[in-house]
Amino acid sequence: MRAEYDKKADAIYVYLSNKPYAHGKDLDAERRIDYDADNNPRGIELLCVSHGVIVDDLPHASEVERLLGDWNIRVYA
């Protein structure tokens, strides 16, 4: 698992796998899960992260929370 943080865009993309993108699902206006062809989560897009991120319903929530902590981003469970 790795992540890319774009401070200017106030967004983070968390890569869960290297499999190609097949489709995505918006959880809300700031969170989106991308899936591979086998319907497994392959990435998580998080927007407006400077305001904090809700992680409780994200895949691999504890690992995502740890990654966000590396950038001192507030996490809500």
C-alpha cells in the first residue's frame, strides 16, 4: 500500500493494488473507491483532506489511518 498526497489539490490517493481500474463508486463528495475487474478495491481517492477524513467504512481503514497520520491529517472514525 502506498499513497500520493497533493497538498495543492488537498487530496490523497491510496493505492491498494497495481491492478487496472475497472470502475469506481463514490461514498460521498470527498471519498471514492476504485475497483479492479474482479470487484476488489484497488484505490481510494480522498478529497478535502485538510478538514479531516472519515475512515471507518474504507477498505483497509487502519492502514489508511496510519498513512494519513504520516501527513498529520485528522482522522474521524
